[in-house]
Amino acid sequence: MRSATLFNRVVLVGTGSGIGPLLGHIQVPTCPFRLVWSTPNPVNTSGKDVVDAVYTAAPGAIVHDTKEQGRPDLVRQTWDAVQAFQAEAVIVISNEKSTKKVVYGMETRGVPPYGAIWDS
């Protein structure tokens, strides 16, 4: 998350419990951000306090409930958020498959992505 300090505007992408590492920036942002969070039953899995904290700190957050809405096209959602918010970079905290998809999708569109390297 320290990479967020390098940019003026970022999109944060989290799936499931990936919201945890993002909460520090969400609650005490170092730059303006837009949040894309995809998770099953946000209130049941993360708790009402976490969901309330997300909506309080990030009123424009995109919270995609995968139990209600199915799996999203995370690359499309991220790209849409980047364009709408005029973000300079994307930070993704997710599983290996989704992280690699979002990173590749943003790289091919010329947006600097930051996520786990998954090299070990």
C-alpha cells in the first residue's frame, strides 16, 4: 500500500478478505481513491462494522456481492473505475488468479498496476 503515496489518484481493488489490507488506506488515505471490492455477502463475511467503514470512508465504492450478482468482470470494473476517476494507478489485493488478470488487464491499457508478485 505504500505505493499509493506515489500517485495523486488510485483505484484500489480487493476481493474477499483482501479488503483487510486496504482498510488502512481507506480509513486514512494518502491520496484520493476509488474502491472496487468483490466479495460474497459483504456484511456476513466481513461484518457490518467493516462494511460501514468502507461506505463511510469511500462513498463511491463499488461493492460487488458475488452471492447476489455472480462473479464480476473484475478487469472491466477496474478499467471503468480508472477511467471514471481518472486514476493514475491500480493497487490490487486478491488471490493469484484475479491479481494476475487485473494486473495484465491494466498493463495492456497503460495503467500502472501494483499487486502481489506470486513468485514463490
